[in-house]
Amino acid sequence: MTTPIGSERPDEAPLETLMFRIIAEIDVAEARRAARHIAGRHGFKTVQAYGFATAVSEIATNLVLHADRGGVIHLTAALVNGIPTIGFTAEDDGPGIPDLALAMQDGYSTLGGLGCGLPGTRRLVDTFAVTTRPGEGTRIACSLTRI
Amino acid sequence: MRVPILKLGRVLLTSLPADLTDQQVMDLQIDALALLRDDRADGLVIDITAVDVVDSYMARVLSETAKMVGIMGGVAVLAGMRPAVALTLVEMGQNLIQMETAFDLEGGVAKVQRAMATRGGHRDEPPEV
């Protein structure tokens, strides 16, 4: 159920990949900044760039709060069928999401948050895929195509 | 680094930097509430002109700050949100920002002053020394 991004698809030409280890909040700020810049470098306009950076921020903060040892975020830029596409993957070896369907619902939160992290992020990007295994970890992959 | 808070009359002013962490906002919350408690001001205007990412966590801390200020008897206003930030917040979900807002700092200050006037004025100024 994971949507492959990066060089996994044959019709894709990878442009760049950046890796960030997310452990503390300061790492989130760095990934967020880089997300904005990668969007800018590949010609994404303000609204898309801000939306992408917000999605990265949201998921990166999840890594800090929910995954015991944090996680890794890869930011990617590629040409998909000749169109610039940016994306990110977030991987952790945390506790996993026990009930994914529930976590994807608006208003659900385990830590008393606003409960719009995952569903909100999904609305900010074009493709969104989550794979999670209880006790083993979670992988989230998102991508956004330039308008 | 803590976000500085300025004081203009009975209103506290603060401008959030572009790359701030949720922790910095929480520190700001503590600093602002302490100033209100010490009778130094009646309200707080948080300017986010420089901020380009407001995720749900940031929105939550900001809204909670406003709620705390409100419970204490003051008013907190969020000012200067960029259009792209507003658009992103609307896309993400409704009611992410649960506080008073204003177009800019000036509007924010006016809003605090108006709100305090309707509530029967601010607390007595401490005596001149």
C-alpha cells in the first residue's frame, strides 16, 4: 500500500535527496526549513511550498512525540513524467499506530492534540501512504506535484 | 533563544521568528503569563508575519496561550498571518486557530484595547515611583 517515490518508479528521474535524523524539536525546524527550500528550488510557488513544509513539520513532530527514538525523514525531488514532484518519507522504529483507520479520522488524538495531524497532512499533499506495524514502526510517504 | 516580549502601554507585543520551535512558543507562553500576572499588561499581541509554517502543534500551543490569557482576564490576539499560512490551515482542518486574530500588529493592539475597554477598563496602573 506504499506509494513508491524517488527512483523506485521507472518513469522517474531523481533530482535530489536530503536526509534528516529527527530526534528533537530543533531537528523538526531544520527539516521544515529544508522542505521549504527544496520546494522553492524546484519552482514550487508559495502556497504549495508552505503546504509541503507544513506537512513535513507535522509528520516530523510526530516522530519526536510518538516514536521512542525519533526517526528519519528523506526529502526528495524528482521529475515524474517530466513534471517536478517533491516528496518525503518518514520512517521510525517506534510503537506503530495501533488503529490506523482511527488515526486517520479528524479529531482523534492519543496525546491530547488537535487530532488533525495525519488527516490534515493528507489534505496538504497529492499522494499519501502509511504502512505501520505494531511494535515495529511506521513509514509514511507523501508527494506533491508542481501545479 | 527566548522570543523577546515588548511592552506598549498595557499591551505586550511579540513577533515570532520564522524558524521557531514549539518549545520557544511554550517559553513565550510562560513569559507572557508572568508579565500579565505581575500586573504589567492586560493583553498580548502575537505577530506571525515572519512565520511560514503553522502546523497543528504550533496552532495548539498558540490557541492554548490565548485561552490561558483569557482565563486570567486578559486578551490575546494573533496578528499578521500570511495568506499562504491561512490557506494551509484551512486545508488542514477547521478550528485549528481558536483565538482572536487581526490583519496586522496595529489591528491586534486595537483589538486588545477595545476588548479591555468593553470589559470595564484595565486594571489600575501601579503607582508612579
